[in-house]
Amino acid sequence: MDHPHVPRWRRGYGVVLGTLTLAACTNWSPNMQGNPNTEGITTSAAKEALRNDATFTSALGRDYYALASDRSAGGDLSDADYFARKSLAASKGEVVPPEDNRNWLIAGQGQIKTRAQEANPTIPNVMVQQRQRLVTALDDGGRSKYPVLAAQAQSRFDCWVEQSEASYSGRWKESNRSGNSQYMSAISDLEVLLHPPGPYNAYFDWNGKKLSPEAAAAVKQAATTIPQDGTARVQVIGFADRSGTDAYNHKLTQERVEAVRAALIADGIAADRIDTVAKGENDLPVATKDGVREPKNRVVEISAEVSPEVASGSSVSR
């Protein structure tokens, strides 16, 4: 369960030096912040507790430890201590939720409003929305089905929150933080894996190679639904019915595929993310005899796929 809204800058340290055991000095709870005086102890304990199995908590412990080590190397001992505590808790198998961004000093979040939000209260709290998006994906099977990628999404969200912390007068921009782009990539890939978009079918008239209004609408729906972020490849696979020769139908299918590809690009999909295949009369959606004008075989299918390396977490860098 998420903790109640307690602003991070109003919390006390979770330890008192010289009076607590090592276990108490390295614990974590949502209602605390890091202590620079215990960073060395906490980071060492987190390193000792790391596990190598493929569970979500193990992967999350490794990711938080990497984040803590990076902050320690950069001299940010408070946040290093804090994320080392999250690492240790995760490695022990404890439930460690993503950060509540409202508890950090970020302009445009929680109690700290940007000038635009003060003028227009309807401007959304983007981080709150993204946190709910993350929790939904985690609760929807992300932790169990894709544990390493899910852990990456959570740790990158926390990194984004931490990077965005600013003074009351600061101006926050979601696009200028590396944690934001890494989080958006990870959460987009996770969502594609959990709920693969498509296939979206663009049907063509007999001997036709131009998009009908219905086919154009299917392409636009695909371009709108497939995430702009992440590593997912857009698969465009074309077919033709069995009226006509193999050679003619292969050429016709290529033209249909190119028409769909051009429409996807016009609708916002990056050209270098699109893979095309023209199958002609091969592997048809509906098996027919030669010469049959089957409408369902005059189609270009659009879908999105995340590579097995990304899905398994083997391509995740820390």
C-alpha cells in the first residue's frame, strides 16, 4: 500500500548514529529520506544482499543498487543512501513501491505549482499520471511475466523523479531528463509485451493498391495506439488473393505494403522503426484454391513487437 502524502523535505532521517544496530541503520520506509552519514554502511549492506535470480525483487534490488552507486560516485550521498535502502529492502523480498513524486521538490508536482498551473489549474500532473501508468502495468502481470524489464521501468521512474527535484522557483521540463526518456522507453516496451497492439488490418480492393478511407483509418489507429517511445518494431506484412500470377501478386503486395508504410510515417511512426514483408500468396490469412478472389487475403497487417532480448532483460544496461 502506498504511504500517505508526507512531503519528503519534511521527513526526518530514518536513523540516529551510534544508537542503532546495523539492521536499523540500513532499513527503508516510505516515510524517510537518505542519511549521508550512513551512506557507506547502507551501500555496503545493499551490495552484500544482492541476488542474481530472475525475480522482480531481485532485479529491482540490482537496479536500485546501481542507482545508489552512481549517486555515491557523484557525491550525492543522501540520495545514494536512500536508494541503497530501497535496494536492500527489495533484495530481501520486501514490497518496495515506486516513488511518490508529490513528496519531492519538483516544480509542477504536488504542492509546487508552475506559473502555468497557477494560471490554469486544469493542467495535469504528468508524473502522477505516469506513476499510475507504471503501477497499472506492474499490477497487470509486469512483475511476474517480465520481471527484469518491470524492475527497470520502476527504477527509471524513480530516477526521473529524483533528477527532477528542484527548488520552489525551479522550472521543470519532462523532456530534458535522461531518467524520463529511459522510463518512457521501458514502460512502453512493458505495455506492448503485456498487451500487444494489433494486428490492425488495412484491406484493399481487388487489384487495388491505394488506401481506402477504411484502410487509412486502420493505419491511423495503429499509429495512434503503438507507443512512440520504446524499442518496439512496427511489423507491416502484406498479402494478395490468389487471382493472378505469383509474380504479379508479389509486386502488388509490395506496392500495398509501401502504401501502408508511407501512411504510418505520415501519421507519426518513425521510418526506421518499420519492418515490411510482402508475402504475396504465401501464408494467407484464409486458405483458398488458386484463382479465388478472397477479400480477406487482400490485406496488410500492422502489429508491434518487442525483441526477446528486451523482454527477458538481457539487453538491459545498468
